[in-house]
Amino acid sequence: MTIYDKLMERGFDTDEDIIQFDGYDNACIGITDDNRLVYDYSKLVLETMKMDSCSRMDAIEWVDFNILGMAGRNMPVIMYSLLEEE
């Protein structure tokens, strides 16, 4: 099930300009009240490691430059967990 399927199932308006990161559905953990997707930073790194078969440090560098470096209206929120990683 895609992010948009999950949003529609829960009654969110998917006609709005909701920006998502392609290939990172497993890192999406929610949506804000202003319809911005919320991604878990650690999960973004793990998904990058899987997709690119790269080291953790390379994945962190890629996420920091290519995802955190993006700016614009309705950009997703990146969440940094304070809980210990599983």
C-alpha cells in the first residue's frame, strides 16, 4: 500500500500538493495537520542503505545533502527520534 493509499483510507485530501520522497514509503511515519508528510531520519538512512547498498556514513551523507538540503513550500518534516533505535 502506498502513502497515498494510506492517506485516502484515513480520509485525508490527497488532491493537495503533498510532497513525498519516492522509494521511502517505509520511512514515512505520519502527516501533520497542514498536510505535510513526516519522515523518520533514521529510517531514511536505513532505506538509503538498502536501496543503494551503501555504508551508513554514505547513506547519512546522501540523506543530508539530497533530502535535508531540499527547500520549498509543503516540504515534508524530518523527525529525529529521541528513543533508542531498535
